[in-house]
Amino acid sequence: MTGLADLQDLLARAIAEPDTVPAAQLLSSIAPQAPLDAVARARIYAGMYRTRLAEALRADFPNLHRLLGDEGFLELSRAYADAHPSASSDIGQFGRHLADFLAQHPGPRGDEADLARLEWALAQAFTAADATPVGQEALGALGEAAAEARLHFLPAFQALALQHDVLGLWDALEAEEEQPPAVEQRPTSVAVWRTGYQVLHRGMPSAEADAVARVQGGTSLAEVCEAFSEADDAAAEAFRTLGAWFAGGWIARVEST
């Protein structure tokens, strides 16, 4: 590398990972500018960089910020940045590991990771590729061949498998209630999608979550409908659920075989 490239690498590390750069190396490589020496100047930039990362996380996790408060969220942001330095030029991707980080380092409530997982899915749905959903007539046009058709969800659609039912917590935080409710620890399936510029989510019963997983696994419509075999009226439940998917704008296309 050239001398300039070496200096650029040194400054990048001093800003993003200041603990990895000895002060003596900075002092010998960067000229002082009164009243600050090289170390003090690098620390200012490092502090600004960490602040910007915290702001990016706050934009993607507003309800987690409300739950933890300013100090708690800033502490989380610093710990997360230490464990997962930003590796992309897109600062909007900085928070992609936060839910997993919280799962490995749970907060006092224990449900913070699932709240983060939901918020990250909502943020990603907003920026997902556009696609025009199809209506139920796309399925009806296949006639008897519909049983072997494959459904495909919109790029913005996600199905989450959470360990805590954080839906009520999310609603309470969104309403800025002073006392966030307690959350029950139980498996909870959530659908996240986007309609136009509006990102939506709702809980899914276990049969519907199974059906969604079958669609995502590429199975035929007949096999998808088998997810409702335990219902009192399996055919009616499958028809109702599929109708809700089409009406909600979840389906991007119907593929015949």
C-alpha cells in the first residue's frame, strides 16, 4: 500500500475501532493542530462516528429505544458497535445483527430481542423491492390445475417466528404508554408486509404460519392447504386464509406447473 493508503487505513481504524490503535502510532503519523494533538482529534471523530451509528439504530428501532430509554439505548448501541462494527457503506444495514446480539445478551425483560426482530423486519419491508400483487382471480384462472400451482409472496413479505408475544408491547410503545406491559413468553408467528408505502404486521395462528412456511418452501397449493387439516372445516379455513392473503396484497404471482 502507498503511504496515503496506510494513513487512510490508520484513520479508519482510529475512528471505527479506536481501542485497536496505539496512541503512539497516531502521534507519530498525524500532525497536531493546536490546541489538540492527533489522539484528541481522532477521539472527536470516533465519538461522532459512534453517535451517528446510534442514530441509525434509533431510526430503525424506535420502540426498542422507547423501551430502554436514552441511556439504556445508548449503552446498547455502544456494546453492539463493539461486537459488530459497521461492515457496509450502507448505514441502514448496521442494525441487521442487533436482534441476534440481544438474544445472546438478553436485557432485564428478556423480550428485547424479539421486539428488535419485529422492528428490523418492519424496517426491511419498507425498503424491499416493489412488486404488484395479484388478485385471487389469478388462481381461479388456472381452473383444475390450481391444486398444483405455486404461490409466491411479495419481496416485502416476511414471516417471523418469535419466542415472546411482543405484539401488544409494540402497540403500547407505539402509543407511547408510560408503563410498557409485561410480555408472555410463548412462540408467536407474525406476518410483516407492505402495501404501497404502509408497512403492516399481524399475528398468525399456527396453521396459517405452517401454510406460509409451505409456500416459502415451494410446495403446491394442495400441500399448502393441508396445513389446515386439523380445522373443523379444513376446506373453508383454507379458502378463508388464502382469500385474506390475496386481499391483503401478499401474493406477487401464481405459478402454474
